[in-house]
Amino acid sequence: DAGVIQSPRHEVTEMGQEVTLRCKPISGHDYLFWYRQTMMRGLELLIYFNNNVPIDDSGMPEDRFSAKMPNASFSTLKIQPSEPRDSAVYFCASRLQGANTGELFFGEGSRLTVL
Amino acid sequence: QQQVKQSPQSLIVQKGGISIINCAYENTAFDYFPWYQQFPGKGPALLIAIRPDVSEKKEGRFTISFNKSAKQFSLHIMDSQPGDSATYFCAASKGGGTSYGKLTFGQGTILTVHP
């Protein structure tokens, strides 16, 4: 079975450019999470969705960040305009509601470098 | 109150030794405590998890010890192997409902097991 699929795996962009990260959760999973990982701040939850509806976006750092989930099999995280401090690895994860373990399944991440 | 503090930041162990990583939390509402393992270039993956109704959980060479009164929990890796070399994250969340997957992660411990 395919896991969580993220694209692109690597992105290098210039400051001020728009960045769009994409995620395909595991089929049937109804929770989707976006995390950001940096050396300084570790793993931070940015936003999560339940049945395509944003539940908590309190971790989104500022208005430059936005996330959408137009359907159960696709989500995007957009940064516009990007800044060097946005450089990080962005992870998407999904979970099945009602799963006894509460396990999150992570993708392999999108490494973003903003010059 | 949402913090999870993890120590040490890095750990070097000889093959066959015991690796111990500790975490402490503040929020008494947390009731789900997983450990995630992350290899370079990969997303975190669930290793083992515990709920506060038990003081210890063992899965193979991996054991979680939980001290509810002290608000601390730890991961013990017995007979550590070079293949265990990875970054380990403790985490905590309030179980149930839509908060189940809203994990708060510790800062991570880089474990190196020398052959």
C-alpha cells in the first residue's frame, strides 16, 4: 500500500517567490496534518484537517502561510511570499479516525530552501 | 503547558548497551505518549506508545516507562544495535475526539550506536 506521498521532495527558491507543497494522504484516512521541522524548533504542528475541514490552524506562523484540502486525497500548503526563515522540512501526516493506536503516518517530507 | 522536554539531545552507545531517553511534560490533560523514530531523509514513524493507565510497556527491545506522578516517561532500548541509530522523538497528546492526533513533540535525541 502506498504511504503518504509528498511533492516536491526538494525545493529551492528565491525570497519572495510563491511555494506550494503537496500531499496525498493514505487512502481512507480522514485526518491530515502539516508539520514543520527545523533544528531550532523541532517538529511543529502547523495545521490539521478532519474530513477536509481545517480544525486547528493555530500553528500557522503568519498570513503568508495557507493550507487547503479540496478533497480527501489532496492537500496543499502554500507560502506566499516565501522568506529565508521558512527554510525547513515540511511533513504531511495522516491518520484514521477511530484507530486505536492514534498512529500518525508521515510522508518523507519536502525540504524547502529559500535563498 | 504544552511543552514536552526531552533529554539528552544526543546519545552515543556501544553495540549491546542500553539507550535511555527521557521526557517530561507539564499538561496533566495529556493521556497518550508515543515515541517516534526518524531516519535521515525519512519522516518519523511510530515506534511504541503508552497510556497513563499502565506504568510500563514493552515491545521487543523497546520499553516505555511511565511515571504519572512525576509527569515523566522514558524510552529504553535494550541490546542497542547500529541499526537503531536514528533520531527519537517523544510526544504527547490529549486523546479522543479531534485532538487525538495533535501531538506535541519533544526536541529529539540523536542516537548513535557504535559497532
